[in-house]
Amino acid sequence: MALAIRLSRRTGAAVLAGVTAAIGLAGALGMPAAAQESGTSGKPLYVALVWHMHQPYYKDPARGVYMLPWVRMHAVKDYYDMAAMLREFPQMRATFNLVPSLLLQLDDYVRNGAKDLYQIVTEKPAAELTAQEKAFILRRFFDANHDHIIRRYPRYWELLQKRGTTGSDAEIQAAMERFVEQDYRDLQVWFNLAWIDVDLVRTDPQLSALVAKGRDFTEADKRAVLDEHLAIMRDVVGVYRDLMASGQIEVTTTPFYHPILPLVLNTDSARIASPSIQLPRHRYAQPGDVEAQLQAAVESYRRHFGRDPEGLWPPEQAVGQDMVTFVASAGFRWMVSSEGVLEKSLGIQLRGSAREMVRPADLYQPYWVSAGGRRVAVFFRDIVLSDKIGFAYSGMPARQAVDDFVAYLHEMQRVLAQAPGDHVVTVALDGENAWEWYENDGKDFLRGLYGALATDPRATAGDGIGLLEGSPAYPDDPAPVDGLLDRRQPGDLDRRGRGKPRLGVPLRGSHRHGALRGAA
């Protein structure tokens, strides 16, 4: 039987062989033979799950201080554990995109002792806080989801009620009359403690003891929480490096400071999508900056992971024809964009009037885009599935959300079972901000999802480069498709700066060519 996918040649990860591997997996799970046969009819559908980890560069160069704490807070809540959780599911494969400017900030905290303003105000003894610092703490130290983070901890919730829930100037001023020294110290501790990942809190004796204590914290308690922040931050890059070495994840990157590459190449490209848009009088067109941003990203990746990156997440998933040569020349083999780009490129409607998928074979495959004798594969994400995880599923019980996700995959696997070639559903979204809107920081949903994808014979998770290398549609010496793009209409940018490059051919050639000109 032909191989359906090779997850990773470099790391020696297991090869999955179509239905044979699926039935073997079902047997290992103890499924009855009849269930194995009925549940694995046709070839499996592959799922590329891509988590995007990014924070803007928050450092004030004049003061040498980070003005916002979100690199630190998401490091202790999301960046470490989103990867570490996969160790519970060794058959699960996923992709993580780590933006270089995020890694730069993590390095600055860990190696250089850099601090953010919130951290500095936390470190100050509560007895020595100025009126201005007290107002800052009252205003900013409830910056967390009220229902899913603050309410989880009774004393933190009590302090929020004591301050008031609007955070208005009048409310802050009145709260300053009510709050005493111990209240401020407890709030300093709770803001930093509550942001730590719930699994890490449960498994760390010191942190779980502080949660049990709940109130009347000391300055030493506060120091212990901040020390734990730094310890977790030190381990972030290492957990990704270890999972890469085991072949369980692929790590991709982004142009260094997260610039929108089509606009860096030429700001006038914005007028292709919006002819009446107001632009600066002087055109900005700096191809050298594009080259430098990509090269800096590659160098950062080498420093952190000891190898070259192969996948690219274009900022805001903005892609344009003129950037293809730069991306390919920097050594990237694939990148991710969104379904609206593909839809307008091929001049088709992927979805019906109720947003239901009507042309899955067109969306659920990677495509080649080519320029200047070079080419890059593009995976187009399913925006509905991605947004379900990012937004809709947080309002549902975890089991119901997982069942909904898997049921859709099963339906698409059934529909595509007789279609030629392999198919991959790309789900790509922010990997850090959604979880505070879920119960239990999204852990119940994520564990349910990973467990399902790791064991479901009809829906198999893979990473981008593994899917490309393992697919029969990825020939060792593919024929060039130069010129197809150049005969098409120019690229496009909408008002948010998302690009619409012209597209080459799908990897399997179900369309001969098409012009990429739609919204992301």
C-alpha cells in the first residue's frame, strides 16, 4: 500500500501507511474488528494543527523596561505548557510558530535580567507603594479574565469585588480609600500567581501551597511566585527543542519583527484591494528590509534550535506574489495562509450560504506558488474550524466541542474517501489568547482534542513538512511551474493588510493554475 504520510525523515518518526496503519492503531486500542473495518473505510484525513505564538515588542528603549507584561504572563501560562502537554500524547503531531521577536524578549528576561513595569511594581514592598503605584495596581492587576481566571481564586475575586468591576477612575479613587497594605500585597501576589498555568500550579508543591493559603501573603511569598515565573521562562525554548528532537512537533518562524511583508515590499500594493485607500505621500518600498527580516528570523531559529526552519507563518497570513522569491531564497519550503485567499484565487466559492463546506477537495490540499525559478508550498487554513477553537468552543462543554470538531473531520473524511490523493485540513490560529476564555484554561478541550487526533484512525495529525515529504504528491524532482503566476492578475491587499498573492498549482494538479486575488 502506498504511504500516505511520512511525519519526519530527519527525526526518524514513525511512518503512517494509509488504512493499514489506521487499522493497526485501532487494534492497539482494543477496538473490535468490525468497528475497525467500519471506522476506517477509505484513507484517513490528515490534520495540520498550527499554533501561532506571538507578542509585539514591548520594550521602551529609552527606559530599558518592558511596558507590558504579556511575554512573561503568556510564557508562564501558555508558551511552556502548550508544548509540554503534548508529552501526554506521544502519537500526536502539531506545529508551533514562535515569532523571533517573542524569543528575543524571552531571552532578555532570562539571560539579561530584563523586567517589565508590572514586575517592578510587584517587587516593591506593599508598605512602600506610592499613591501612583497603588492606583496602577488597582487599575492593572485585574487584567485577566474575570470569570475564568479571577473567579477561580476566592481571595482574588474578593479583591475584585472590593475594588469594583468597571475599573473607572472614580472606582479606583474610592478603592484607594478601602484597600489596606495587606490587600495590596495579596493583589500583587494573586495577579502573578493566577496567570501561572493551572497544571503547573497543581503539580508544584510551593505554588499549590500558596493557592491553599489564599490570603495574608508575605513579601517572601511574592518573591517565590516571581522566582517561579523566571524558572518557567527558562524552560520554554527547551521544551520545544526537546519535542522537535523527538519528531513530535515542527517549529516554524515568522519574519523577525512580524512585519506585513507585501506592504514592506511596496505600500502601493494596498491600492490593489482598496483603490480609494489613503496612503502616505511617499511610497515605501524596501525589498532589502524583507530580505533582512527573513534572514534575521533564520538566524534566530538557528541559535535557538540548531537547524534551519522550513515553515513560515507570514504575519497576519499576508502573502503576495512578490514575496515568494524572498521566502524561497531564505530557505523556506512551506507557508500558511487562509482560505479566502485560495477562494478568490481560483474564482470559486468554497462554502455555501450557511458557511458549510461545499468544495473540500479544493481547500484541503497544499498548493505550489512559484516565482523566479523557486517555489514554496502553501497550506490554506480552514477559517471556520480555526475560529471555532479560537472563539466558539470556549462557550461549550469541552466534550461537546471535541465531538463537534471530530464529527466534522469524519464527515470530510467520508466525502473525500474516493477523491484522488491525500487531503489535509489545516487549522491555524493564535495559540495563547483563547484559553483564558475556556473553563480550566482550555485543558479539558485540548486534552480531549489531542487524545482524539492521536488515536482516531480516520483523522491523523501531522506537521507541515512531514505532510509534504510523506505525500505521494511531493515528487523528488518536481516539474517547474515558472510563468504560470506571471500571466495572472496582480496580487491584492485588503484594508487589514492581508495579502492575496497569485497562486501556482496545487500539489496534485487538480487545477492547472489560478490567480490568487482574494481576501484572507
